[in-house]
Amino acid sequence: MSKTIIFIHGMFQNDTSWKGWVDYFITKGYSCIAEPWPLHEGSPAALRANPPAGLGDLRLEEVVDKFQKIAEQEGGEAIFIGHSVGGLIVQLLINKGLGSKGICISSVAPNRMLSFDWGFFKNSVTITNPFMGDKPFEMTADDFYGSFGNAMSREASDEAYERTATFDSRNVLRDCMLGPGDLDTELTTRPLLFIGAEKDEIIPPDLNKKNADAYTGDLASFLEFPDRGHFICGQPGWEEIAEYAAGWLESQAASNL
């Protein structure tokens, strides 16, 4: 069994958001790879101050292609852990036959699955707004607190914003909701764990469960954590999520013996 984990971040973040998780899983004996999306290299503060040229043109398929190449370089049997759009990318890669298992945290759902949650619609429409063309979405500290850090204190949210937040391409989320975000769940044969956050204003937990239920048999499981927002992987107490994920990986490894 592969002991390599490939971490895949979501929109408005980069690989720096996985630092705590990488350190944690290294202590568990895993090799960890956390790479940024294209045009997300560097410190988040520098990326906000000087958004890379072409950021607004970035598409989902470019991001998937980068992580597909990384997975293939690792022999195609690595473990994937992804957050938000990163969770959808995990599902797309698993659907291609790559990876041994995947963990999808507050994951964007494939196949144009929707939720009737107000926060989901508000944030989706705001980011994908067609009238903004290819202009990148410039996440502010207020935006971050309203959609990522709402389950934290304002002080903690602002600190997380300064340390981890980036601007991003509206086209990535547009693609998630169209053809590039589609997959055939019946082709997936690797186990998946879906983790939802009770207070998530971007991906409500009911959408995570709906996503998990789309897979046949007992291939996918779902667990909701209380009092967490979309910043579940960095919010104080993130270690509990990482510990549960590690336990799930261990149980999957044991079942394959």
C-alpha cells in the first residue's frame, strides 16, 4: 500500500494551507506532497499584492492535469486528500483510475449537483457572475470571514486570511458546474471519505452527503463535523479532522490485508 499522500487545495488557497496537515501526516509515517495550483506559487500575501498575469483565465482542466501528472509520477497509487474544489479534483482523478483512495473535505460536488442552501447559492453566483468576465475574484478579509471563517472569531479569521488567502479564477468554479466537473460514479472503484462542516457557507454538509450517496454500495462514507466552517482544514481544532482522516486510512489499509 502506498504511503504517499497528495494534498490538493481549493480556491482562494494554495499549498501553504496544508502545512499543519503535512506535518501531522509525516509524523504518521506518510510521505506528503502539497503542490500549488498553476499560478498559485508563492506566499499568499505576495499573490494578493501582485496577482499573476493570466490568473483569471485559469481553467479546472489545467489544475486537474497538473495533479494527474503528479499522481502518475507517483505510480498512480497515492492517496488523495482534497479540500473544496480540491475534493472534486480528488473524485475526478479517482474516476480516471488513479489513486488508491481519496478523502474529500467540504468538497465541490460533480455532475452539477446543487444544494438549496442560501449560502451555497449566494457564494456560487457571486463567484461565477458572468458579467465579471475573466476578471479574477479578489477575496477580501470581509469575504473570507463571511464564507470561510464564519465559524471562527473575526480575529482568527483575519489572521487566517492574511496567512492563507489568495485571489482566484472565476472560470475554475464555472467549469466545476459544467462539463469539466462531470464524472461517471459507476466507474469509481476506490474508497472515498466525505467530510462535511456543519456551518459551511460555501459547501453545505447536505451537499457532501448527497455527493457521497451518489456512489454505489459502501464505496463512499460521510461524516459531518459540528461547529466547523469552510476553513475546516485550518480552523482551530483541525487536528480532530486530520486524526479522523488518519484513522480512516488505517482502517482501509487493515481491510485490505
